[in-house]
Amino acid sequence: MSAPTSSTDRPGLGRAGMYLLLVLAAMFFLVPIYLLLATALKSPDAINLATTWHWPAALNWASFSDAWAKIGGNMGNSLFLAVVSTLLAALLGSLNGYALAKWKFRGANTLFALMLFGMFIPYQAILIPLFQFIKSLGLYGSVWGLVLAHVVYGLPITTLIFRNFYADVPDALVEAATIDGAGFWQIYSRVIFPISIPGFVVVIIWEFTQVWNEFLFAATLTNTTSQPVTYALSQLAGGQAVSWNLPMAGAILAALPTLLVYILLGRYFVRGLLAGSVKG
């Protein structure tokens, strides 16, 4: 008779299999990054289909300086756009979520449903009316027009996240502050806002990524001086003959801000998503 399999062997094998799958998945998702970096570090004459997977024999760091010279100003536009839009959308979404979750009024649920409906309206469906509206405000062609568009479009999702977050905050906190004579703004600033950091982390990561990577508004609501980096990247790859090292280097540079946001705030992301999901 064969010896029975130890019960302690199975968890070990299962864990090893899980780690193997994770390594294979990581390798699969890192392949595009490898091609991106390898192409960016090649000189234009070394880029061809036969050597696509080859690491460059000589590293061409000039690709990054050349790409920065072309998209550096657009990176500044995107940084201003993403930071301002994210902060405004997060703050307004927090106020909306607080009002809808803790200050009951007639029609609150209907208003919330109408706001959520905005999440399902595609950009293309409202592009012409949005263009006309921003132009009537005198904001067409400026970064502030883009900020307005992204804040309005970001409010439904930020309101949803904060409303769900505040729904699990004990009503006793608001009631106690009300008994002490605090009003709407005092309760928000002194009670609600300090415990909202996990929710703000989730919203900032989500909204910053969405605004930074958006292209359609960038291509239609801006002019040459206010175009963000996503539009500038499309111009690097335009034309009949493309030096592929430039758009690849530009793509790496453009990805760095969002990567930095995830590095700094990523560990709090899941914690923020789960905050308030289990009631004590």
C-alpha cells in the first residue's frame, strides 16, 4: 500500500501553484512594458520587425530627452488638469455623498438616481452640446474648460463612492454634533471630513487616472497651448514615417505620474474600498 498523502503537503502544493500562476500572469502583463522600454532605448535605425524582441545593443537615452522636448509642456497641462479636476470632483462628490447619506430630504433618492444616470451617458452623445456650452462660457480652448468637463463627468462616480462610504458612518455622530449646535458645514468639516480619508484615496486614484488618460475631450475642447499629454502623444506617432522610439519614450514619460500615484496611494486603495463595508 502506498503511504497516505500528508495533509500538510496539499496546502504547500496549492500555494506553489498559486505563486506560479501569479508569476506567469506578471510576465504576461510585463511583456508590453518590456517592448515599450526596449523600443524607446533603441536608435531609429535599429528599430525593425526582425529585432522587435531584441534588447538594444547600445542604449539610446536621447529618445527620452527628445520626447520631453515635444510633450513637456503638455505634461504640465495634464498635471494641472488632473490635479485640479480630481480635487474638485472629490470635494464636491464628498459633499454630495454626505448630503444624500446623512441629510434626508424629499426627492433625495430620485436625485441620486438621476446623478448616477450620468455615468451611463457616453462622451460621444453629449460632445456637441458640451462643446457649445463650454464655448458659451468663454472657456473653449482653455484648460479650465477641460476641468469643468471632467468635474461634471466625474461627479456621478465620486458621489456614489462617498454616499456608500457615509451610509455606514453611524448616525449617532451626526446627531451628537447637531445636539451640540453644529450646522451642516461644521459637522462636515469637523466630524465627517476627518474620517473620509480612505474614501478620498479611492476617489483620487480613480479620478486622477481617468482624467490623465482621457483623449476625446482633449482632442475636441482644447487648442494648441492647452492640449494635454494624451493628445500630444497621438501627434508623436502621426505622419507617414514614424520614429517609434519617440512615441514609446513619450508613453513611458506620460505613464510616470499615474504610476507615482499608485505607488504612493495604492496600499490604501483596497483599504478605502472596504472601509465601512463591515458594520461593527
